[in-house]
Amino acid sequence: MASLQNEVAELKQLILQLFNQSNDLQEVVGIDEVCKLTGYSKNTVYQYVNQKKIPFHKPEHGGRKLIFFKSEIENWLRGDTAESSGEYCERKDRELLHQYRGGLN
């Protein structure tokens, strides 16, 4: 069990590293640019962030500033939302746990 958990943790770390590398190539925009792209007010964007309805990121250093990637916002507006790395990891955790338990809850 501990070995499986270590492997999952290592996989999570690798996925996040790959995700961060691919995001380095994307254009980072702030809240004002998101408002221009979407036509929403800042208040609405912050509500969507709070409800996790819009793709956003927080800096790893724990700062308060929100980070948005222009391509993610454009995809979100078109309805082409891809699974985030966090969502992918959570889904894989559930699948592995389900598999480990033999399909039991």
C-alpha cells in the first residue's frame, strides 16, 4: 500500500512538472485582460474563480495574485475545457483506490 502511494505521489509530481513546463509557453494574463476577453466584470470573474467555474492558477509561492492563461480562457469561452492537472490527479487517485479495493467503495 505504501509503495502504491509513493508511486502515485511521484506520478503527481511528474504530471505537475510537465503541466508547468507546458504552461511556461502560454501567455499569462491578469484579471483585467480576462474581463476584456470575457466581457465579465471583475466581481463576476472572482465569483467564477471562487466557484471554480473558470480556469485559474495561484502562484506556488502562495501569493494572492491570480494567474490566468489566455489560451485556457479562450478554450473555456468556447466550451473546450480540458481537465486540469489537479482534476486529472484526483481522478487517477480515485481510479487507483477503486482498483486497489477491488471495485468496492
